[in-house]
Amino acid sequence: MGEENPGPTDLGTAKALANPVRQRILCELRVMGEATSTSLAKRLGITTGGTSYNLRVLAEHGLVEEVPERARGRERWWRTARKDVRFARLREQDPEMRAATDELTRLWVAEDLETFAEFWAHRERLGEWADAVPFSRGTVRLAMEELGAFFEDYLALLNRYQRPDEDVPSDARTVLTRFIAFPDPREEVED
């Protein structure tokens, strides 16, 4: 999604992301593609000053970018930026970074659950896309280094299917992808 093997995301970016309004702005931009602070304010039911401020914060951290070719006078257009966001391992995070990443994770999981519930409730009206839920529950036994390699392979696969808007087929839809892998907490582990 961005530069190869990026370093951990800094505290400022984590805090910028761990804000519910900014998460809503990013979500809307993913849906709309490009938008002004005014159009975002209308969709979100907040002031244009609020969206403008939060767009500037997101831009400071490379999470959104202006679309200069669409600017007209004082009207500024925005889109999400391709940025690989990764965090240091939990035990390497100081308490402030851990609080920010915990809040961000809470926001993301809540959004994912809400979005999936909405899909499930309305899937009948989606035609053939109602069946577009590739689902797999698997189990693998991995060493810590192998889990890291497994995740990098997943990201490489995801990146292989990402492309510029002009290369997306006309019948394509946005497909939300999520990856989660975690050790079975019921298994005894020696430290």
C-alpha cells in the first residue's frame, strides 16, 4: 500500500487516526473517491470548519492529499493517500502510543462490525454481489518469524490487486478486505 517495508507509524499519525471524526472522513473519502470539505461536512453532519481542520491534520500525516487539478478558487478537493500504516509491536510501544493504537483498533473493529452488519442486512438488493463474501477460517502453526512472512505475503497479494482508478473495470465494486490472525489463547505457551 505504500513504501516497501516502512518503519513503524509515529505517535502523531496514530493520534490523528484515532479520532472518530477523522475516521469518518477517511471512510467517506474511500467511498466518494474525492470530495471537498463542504461535501464531507454535509455527508457527516458537521461544520465545514470541522472537516477543513481535520482534513489538514490528516494531510499533515500523509493520510489524505489535495487534488490540485480539481481546485477552483478557494475550493479544495481531497482524496485518501496511499500510505502503509504499521505500528511497533505492543511490547515496544510506550503507554501513550499503546493508548492511541488501542483506541484506533477499537474504532476500526467497531466500524468493520457495523459495516458487515449493514452488508448482511441489505445484501439481497446487491444482486450477484450478495454472494461476494469469500470466507475462510483456517489454522496454521507458525513461528513468530513465519507469521511475519505470512502477513507480508498477504499484503503483497492485496497490493497486486490494487490499481489506479483509471485501470479499474467499469463493473468493479469496492471490496473491503480485512486480515486478522492471532495466537489461540487457550494454548499453553512457555515464555
